[in-house]
Amino acid sequence: MSVRVRFAPSPTGFLHIGGLRTALYNYLFAKHHGGTFVLRIEDTDQSRYVEDAEQDIIDSLEWAGMTIDEGPTNPGEVGPYRQSERKEMYHKYAKQLIESGHAYYAFDTTEEIDQMRERLKASGNPSPSYDSITRQSMKNSLTLPQDEVEKKLENGDDYVIRLKVPRRETVKFEDLIRGVVSFETAGLDDQVLMKSDGMPTYHLANVVDDHTMNITHVIRGEEWLSSAPKHMLLYNAFGWEPPTMAHLPLIMSPSGGKLSKRKAESEGIPVNTKDYIAGNYEPEALINFLAYLGWSPGDDSEIHDMKELCELFTLDRVSKGGAVFNYKKLMWYNEHYIRETSIADLLPRVKELAEDAGFDTKDDEYLETVVGLLHERVSKVDEFVEMGSFFFEAPKEYDEKALKKWKDDSAGLVTAYKEKVEALSDAEFEAATLKSKLEETISEHEVGFGKLMMPLRIAVTGQGFGPDLFASLELLGKEEVLDRIDVALEKLG
Ligand code: GLU
């Protein structure tokens, strides 16, 4: 049987980075086995539905390089791929469970259920549930006469459908990451399968869909592990073979605990995939990084593109323990992928960013030199524009920290240097000559390299560090450099 996996997000907000990793592991597993990657939108909770979320999920997967084999916008044979469009199917299957004696209609109001819980609490039961014992004294199709049940249904009275959870059973299944998981049914509520609004609950919809969509492996976050036994009960009730389960480790924040939205924000970690898109991160870097967040190929290799990851990925190398999100490591990957990208490929991206920032990027040859000078220094593509802003515009102000290096003798040294380079023709104004003029100046004044280099850099770039200074001066050209020196001498004295 060929592998079929699904990524099944609820469209309740933008795609979280943890969700992207779940999608990635599903995708890698599917492609490793030549299988199918399905996107299913779990939108049964209408109170939490967010309008643009589905599009955000689809865009995010595409940006990350995961091709959806079947989904709402490119359906295969087992659709529809949005749960809200499958309502009838859930009804049919819930009814089937009632007929086979595995589920029942329950007509109790919220008040009646609360009263039952209060009563039991008062008699010493700390966590009363609607279960095999209490269901016998509630208002449901197991306790009410048949004709009354039918009348209620005909009248359109509110009801839910509940699963008849067996009294004392041990539910066991094998999780590919966690090994054998076992769970006691004692104390478990008779799960609601259909809600009074006619919508299925997550549990019913999830099981019906995984079965009818021929899903072979369920790969999802650890937070769903506690739902798995309920799903197993449902598979048993239907008499269906359950898919193989694999529950992924949590993603942890560097300061400990689960990487929640709030935690991530407080630690400066972008949390939604769209923030990475808008933040100009390299998708290959994020994918490579996320692949290693809970998995490793078992050697010390670290750099792999999507194709290689598909070849290498196996679930038995996924760890059980939480994986800490190390932002520095992500930036390390990002820097790596920037360096791997050719200047020609970077050029149009840098051009767009620079123009967005309101810079005149001059001609492509100029911009190409800028990109070349900064290529080994940036770790994110927008830094070409930040670090390289002085290539497009004279500094409006000087970096405060750098200014500490502007000393009493700086103006004199810069002036001496300026006089030397002023005498150069435009053609002579090139990096090697500019460097030798600096060497000449410092030896005449008997000072160290930094004494002139630093103030010169500040005057021309406004910053304390940056790309090769002499190549930068050459690119800016004689007139521009001399102008900037004059302005700095006037401002800084
Ligand atoms: N809809 C669930 C979610 O939002 C899916 C859980 C599962 O994969 O079963 O993550």
C-alpha cells in the first residue's frame, strides 16, 4: 500500500512555525516513500474560524517548497478537503455508530450535566464524568423509551451524539516515535461526536477523514497524543484498521517550556511562517533548520536541501524529547544559504528591497558590486540594504558607538589623506592606490592603521564596520568620497 499522509491544520490563525515543521515531517516522510502529501482543512470549529487562514497555509507551504499533492484547491479522489464540506458524511458515520450500539443520542442540557457533576462532587467524586455509570441516569437514547427518543428527534430538540466509551478497558497502540502507548478508559468522558449545531467534533471528523481519505500514517504534534486513545476507540467501534501513529516532540523555547506565541515574541523569535516570508528569510534555510528541530540523520552533516532531506528522513530518527528553537542556529543556516546563492540571483531581490527602502540603486553593474562586497558579510538578504545603505545615500548621521573612535587627531589625519587623494585622477581613484595613500599618510604621521582607517570609514559610511573600505571608496567615486569627507570634517571637526 502506498504511503498517504495528511497535514490537517485548523484555520484558526496564521500558520505557526510548529505547524510548518509538522507539515515538513509529513512531506519528507511521504516523499521518502514516494507517497502522497494531503492538505486537509479542519474547519469544524466555526467560532474560531479565521477568514484568511487557509490561504495563508497554502501560501506558506508553497513558499517553503512543499507541493501539496491533494488539497482544497487541487482535489484528488477523496474530497472534499475541507471538513465543513463533509458534514453529511460525519452524520452518516455517527448514525452508523448508533445503529451498531457504539454511540447514542444525548438530550441533556448544560444545566443538567452541571447538576450531575455537582451532585457527584458533593458525594466525594472529585472528577465526575459523563461515563458508563452516570450515563444510566441521564437523558439519552439508552435511558429514554424509544418512542420518546424518536419524538425528540422529530421535534428538532437539541441533542449531541456521544461515544459509548467502554467502562474499564486498556487502549494500546504503537507510536512510531514513542513506542507502545497505553491508556485507561476509566475516567474518560463519553466523547461527544456530533455537537448540537450539527457539526462533528474534532475526534469524529479526524477519524472518519483519515479512514475515508486512506491515510496510512498520522504524523502530528505531541499535543494530540492524549486524543489518540479516543481515536483508537473510534477505529475499534467502526471496525476499521487505524493508521500508524507518530507524535512529534514539542518545540521548546530557549528559556524553557513550550514555544508559545507569547514566549516566542518575548524572545524575539518570529512565530508565524508569514513573518519569515515578510522578514526575508531564505526558505531553504528555514526548512533545513526545521528539519533538524527534532530529527537528525545520525551523522554530523548539517546542510541538506529539500531533495536530500527527503532521501534522508526517517521517523525512527525523530527524538522523543522537546527540541529547543535556537534562533542563532537559524541565522547560521540563513547566512549559509545566502552565500550559496549567486550574486546574479541575489541582485533582483536586493534591488527590490533597496527600492522599497526608497534608494536609487543606480545601474545594475553598480548594484552588483555592492552585492559582491557584502556577500560574505550579511546573514539575511535585507542586510544588503541596511549595511549597504551608504552606497546609495550619504550618511545622514554617524553611528554613536563608532564616533567614540573619532579622536582629537582624526580631523587632521583625514584632511591629510583627503589632500593626497584629491590629487588623483578619476582613473587613479581605485582600491589599491587608495590603500597605498592611506599607508603613506599614517607613516608620515607615525600613527597606526586604525587611527586613520576608522575616522575615514565613519566619514564616508557613517558606520564603524562594513565591507572593504578601499573597494567601497572606489565604487563611490572620487567626487562623492571627497564630498562626504568635507561634510564629516565640518560636522565632526
Ligand atoms: N486540526 C488539528 C490541528 O489543528 C489536527 C491534529 C491532527 O493532525 O490530528 O493541528
